[in-house]
Amino acid sequence: MDRTRLDSRLPLIQDADLENRVVLVRVDHNVVKKGEIKDPFRIDATFPTLYRIAEQGGRPILMTHVGRPRDKKTGKITEDGRSSVLPIVQYLERKLDVQFTVPMLEAEGDLGIQDIGPSMDGDLSRLRERRIPGIYLPNTRCFQGEEGKGVPRERFASRLGGLADVYVNDAFGSWQAHASTFDVTRRLPSFAGLLMQRELLNLERVLEPRRPFLAVVAGAKYDTKIGPLRRIHERVDHLILGGIIYNAYLCARYGIRVQGVREEDVRAADELVAMDRESKKIVELPLLEESDLPDSRKEGRHRTRRIRDFSRGRQYGFFLDAAPESFDDPGVGRFIDSARTVFVNAVMGFVPHFTAGTERLNREIAKNRDALKLFGGGDTLQELKRLNPGIYMSALDDPSCYFFTGGGTVLKAIEEGSPYGLEPVHALIENGGRPPGSVPGGPL
């Protein structure tokens, strides 16, 4: 890894003294859905950091978030087993042949886990004495202080700081400033893990691309992509849209109505239409799959629509995929073939019933042998692996391809204009490898 291309202020795990130290590692192992691991890629991507800690004599405590057990409106935290870390721990034990202890910390009703408390003292003593090889904390989002405010958050961050000697952030996909990604850096010597470093280096290839630069972006909600879309549109040479984002754009562009698209999304898309009026960067996919049903594919209830046949004011059904024939259009094919950097954060259709557009898109991008291809997002990678397994496997060993572990983080970095503006990364830089007030060479 060429560390000279990283910001020199970023403290790196390579420079941390880990021997006989307890190392608190924030990872992004958020790969469990309904109690099962759908794709272990994000777990496997953290192995180099875990190996580094073991080789240097460190004693790891791992932590990750899983799912969304906290209701954003009420603040209530519900753990029904579907957001447990146990499937992750079992996978790690099979792959690494190492046993991890998961502390039994009880939640207090719908308030979540209130505190780490003294119940972990025994496990921590055994870890320091090397009687157990590692600890994996419960889902960080099951702790009231992880996403909370005030005293619960301060208490949780303080407890995390009291567990270890060193903190390592290897959770590129977790860009939000939560207690386990942000606050804890004020309490421990803190460093960027090897995965974090690799992701930051490849982010520069998105922010300073070889041109022509083509981005393919899709999403189920337009309002969450407004900021990133503005910046992406400014930076790219060409832009392909999919999902609700494309539906909202088409409504704003052609004055049509599409089932399932909110009026506020259409109003937000007006700005993108205005931005593109002169630059004409958006590559319109000319054929769409329209369906009468939003969650199933039944014979006679779906059809292909042409954009050129749109009539202003007309109501259409659900546009649930880009028709694969869209990629036969010479204009669309030309922009994909000529690109020298391609960033993909997109599933074009509504899975699992509408996948032909995504499958064809992946094949067309793979045909471009001259481009640097960067894929981001859990759904993007999961569908690439499922729909185009051969392309997925060959890309793993292809230096012209890179898989980010967090598509949302890439979009946020594009919006910020720098990977070092991400709050957890900036917190590492501010800390400089040691907590505020500490003396270099002094006790930790």
C-alpha cells in the first residue's frame, strides 16, 4: 500500500504499538439480514487488519453495528435476534479458527443496553491474560449511547475507552459520527486500519478520475441522494440513473406521473433537470419495464415503455427496471465503452423480480477493458455476485476493478469533496494517534 498518497496527518495502524495492548477495533460487519449473512465480503475485507493486530501481539475487541434496531422516531431499541452479531462471530470462528467471546449484556426494555458495566470485567481480564483470543461486543446500535445524545452517549464512549489501550477504525462503511466511530477517538490513541486506508486511496480515484468519467447511481429514495447527486453531476462527464432516482428525474423532465414516486421527489429532481439542461450529462435509458404490481412479476401485468412515447400529464404504473434492450442503444453503449473511469452504485431494478436491467448493465461495463471500474454499496455487490458471478469472481483479482465496502460512504465523500472530510476520518486526524493531553512516549 502506497501510504505516501494518504494524508500525512492520518495516524496509521502500521505506526501503532500493539504488543500486549488491548485493541478496540470498529469494523463494518453489517452483513446480516434476518439472522443470516448474505455476503461476507465486508467481513473478509477486514482480515488484513485483524492479522496485523495478531502478528503485532495485540488482543482484539471487535465491534460493529447490524441493521437498524433503533426506531428513529421514537428512539426505542428492539432486539429480536435479527440484528445479533452471533452469525458474524460464527463465520469468523470458521474462517479464522479463533474463538470470540460475546459478553452477555442485558437490555433494559426498549431502551437498549444501558451500559457495558462491570459484567465485562471477567472477560476483559481473561483477554489481557491471553486466556481468550478475542472479544466481540454486541451490536453497537443496541447500546442506548451509540446513536443517542447527552449522558448515555458520553457514558458509552467513556466505557468503550476504558476497555482498551488502542482504538482502530476499520469501518469505512460507517461514516456517521456515532459514539463508536467518533467519540471514542477522544479517549484512546486512535489509528486507521488497513481497510480504511485502502478505501481512502481508492476514493481519490473517484474524486480525481481518469476521463471520461461515467457514474451509474440508483436508489430507492431520491431525497437521500440530493446532495451527492449535485456533486456527482458536477464531477462526471456522463451520468446514468436508475431506480426511484431515475423515475423522479423522468417525471420532472417529461411532466409525467409514475406510480410510487412522491411529489417531493419530483420537485427535488427539478433541480437536476435544470442542471442538465445545458451540460446534457445524463444518459437516458430509452426503455423501461412498467408493471401494474410493485412486488411481483406476473404475465400480462408488465410491459416495456419507450421514453420517446411519453405524453405530458400522463399517469404510468410502476417503472421497476431499465429494460435490458436500453443498452443496445448506440448512444448508451458509446458512453459506457468510451469511459476511462466507471463508478457504479446502482441496482437498476426492484429485486428480486426485476433484475434484467442490472444484469445487462454489469455485462456492458465488464466489456470495457480500458476503464477503471469501482463498485460501491452492499446491494450493488450482492446483486453483481448473484446475477453475474463470473464477472464478480474475475473482478476480485482484476487490478482495474475495486469493490468499496460502503457505497453510501463514497457518495458522502463525493458530496464533501474529500475523503478526509468524513467525520470519523477527520476525528482520527484531529487525534493524531494519541488522546488530547497525552504526552508522547508517556503511559497510555
